[in-house]
Amino acid sequence: MIKKRVCILGSNGMLGQRLVFYYLANPRVELMCSSFEEESFIKNVGYLQADISSKKDVHKLIHDFYPDYIINTAAYTNVDGCETEKELSWKINVTGVENIAKSASAIDAHLIHISTDYVFDGLNGPYDENAMPNPISSYGRSKLASENVINSTSLKASIIRTNVLYGPAKYGRPDFVKWVVSSLKSKKRINIVTDQINNPTFIDDLVQAINKLMEFNKVGLYNIGGEEFLSRFEFTLRIADYFSLDKSLINIIVTSELKQPAPRPLKSGLITLKAQTELGYKAQRVDDTFEIMKKELNL
């Protein structure tokens, strides 16, 4: 049996963890994991600590393992942090991708890179793959630059734009759903905005889309998101309803009241028709995704 060699960068992140569990269960895949941390959050996997902004680290990881596919989920994703640490975010999100692209190209590996709806200004979403990017934050600019790095090469590559990831990752900081559930269970009041609209993406759906790109050997740009476009407030109400939590603890605000360092695209979200047509992508129902999280995380 010929095995696919798959290298996951950012394997300790929320999406990375889910990819690791998915491919560990696949006997046709030989897996190598890598993140910035000294050890893998998930035990008994091939793992090498690597800083993607280090050309030496990336070269060693990729040339030693020689993968068929590289899935890059590694990024500096703290949107406000990117605004105050522009140099560091550029080093990771852009220089890091340059390093990955060079090493991937040298061994003719297929790179699958994760990007974001923050490449848009959020004035007239939702957006399809042909929409003109216009980032309004340092994070968005760095992620668009990472896409441009890949597109400027002859590398075999797929870029996925996604938004508002959530799901049953066991380690690391809580996602939006877990934060809402734990806050409301603890009877804490939470401030939720009504003016940010997205189609939140369940990480298992994104894992399936990534696998379909590999299965069908597809290159180019694909949007991946959930089936419903919701304001952050509407999404929070759905969470509270499903988990039978006290909705009176939810304070309605608008984004400007948060006074965050980085501006947010407000009317956003991603149209997934291309992925549906070419990959057979189908997002799960929101309540079904909550059921999975409830079972796996005992929420």
C-alpha cells in the first residue's frame, strides 16, 4: 500500500489538532506534525518543533520528511496583536509562508495554505473567490500577502479562505462556542456584537474540505464556511438556545464600542458554491455541530 506523506504545520492549533486526529486514523497516511511548542499536544505522533519564520527550521522539517502534501495552519492569528506587533506578525504570516513555499517547491510538494475572510473590508460581503480583496487590518494585510507569495510561484498549491472557526479541539485556548458556553454557565455577563456577520466554520467541515483538495488534487483558491450567515449575536443566541443557557446574560453592543486596536470586517462571510461544485463540500447544520461538541467536550 502506497502511503501519502502529509506534513501538518501548526499541528497544536485548533484546526491542526483536528487534522492530526483525522489523519492518524487513516492507514494510508504517513504523518509528520510540527508546531512552535516544544512538544505535540497530541502524543504518539511524529513531531518536530519548528518556527516557520526560520528558513533553517522549515528546510530541515520538509527536506527530512519529504512530504507529498504540506498543510499550513500555522499563523499569527491574534488580530489585535498583529496591530501592535506588525513586525512579528509579518515575520510569521508572510516570511514564514515564503520559507514554506521555497522548501515545498524544491521537493514538488502540494501546499495547502489556510487564509481568511479578513483579506476583505467587510463592506459588501458575503464574498466569492473572485471578489477583490481590500484588507483593513495588519492581520488581513499579512494574510493577503501570504496568498500573494504563493501565487507568485509555480508551486502546486491550494489556498483556503475561511472564517470564525469553532469546534471540539481539546487543547489550547477556547473557541467562541466554548467561551460562550463556559461564560453563561458561570453566570457571567458577556458583550456580543450585532454588526459582525459571517458564516461560522466548523473545523470538521474544514478538515473534510482539505482532504477533498488532496483527494481530487485540486489547486487554486477555495472558500470554506458554514451553511448559515449569522451575526455574532444571532450565533450566540443559537449557542445559548442549544445548551439551554440564560440569554438575559447577553449584552447587545456594536463593534465600535469594543475599541479594539484592529478594525474588523463587519458584513463578511464566504460563499462556498465553488467548493460545493468542485469538491462536493457540504457544511453540517449548526445544531448538529453543537451536538458533536457537546458529546466530545462534555459541554
